Amino acid sequence: MEAKDLEFFREYLTKMIDDIQRQGEATIEEMSDNVEYYSDPADRASAESDRTFTLRLRDRDRKLIKKINEALDRIDDGSFGVCEDCGEDIGIPRLKARPMTTLCIECKSRREEEERLRGD
């Protein structure tokens, strides 16, 4: 992969982390500022459900940051864009769609088919 491509992905991944962190900070601020008391138990349950859903999204974001950091490490060590199964280059279109991927489309498809057959 060319240096300009690696720099593009480094910037893209770094921006993803910044955006996720900004969303997390906004969530914390919103939850801190939005202390409400509900007289109707249904309203309270709805608000709690929304809050739980938001926290689950932030937890998914936390896990995504870990994967993004691993992709940045692969850029640093020279293994970014190389499939961990077959050793072939992962296509730029796939990396643009999912820059933290470690598998080319063929290997990912094969793994998904194996999981489907096993019933995972």
C-alpha cells in the first residue's frame, strides 16, 4: 500500500476516534444535565430504556475504539491492509468501508459461511 493511502487511513481512523469521543462526552453531559423526575411510571420506564440504549451504544463505541487503535498499530507496523488469513492485500474499497478490518472479502465471506454452517 502506498504511503499516501496509509496516511489517508491514519487520518480517517483518527477522526473516527475523535468523533466517537465527542459523542461520548456529549452523552455524559446530556445525562448529567438531564435529571428529571417522572410522576408517571411509564414515562420513567421509557426514559430509563432510552438511557440504557444510549449506554449500550457508547459501550459498542468503546469496543470500536479498541479496534481502531489496533488498526492504527497495524499502520505503524506495516501490516495494515494485509489479510490475516491469506496474506493477500485487502482491497481499498473494503478498507474504506471498514478500515479496521483484518480480512479480505473472500476470507471474511468464507468465515461467515463456516459460522453459518456451524450454527454460530
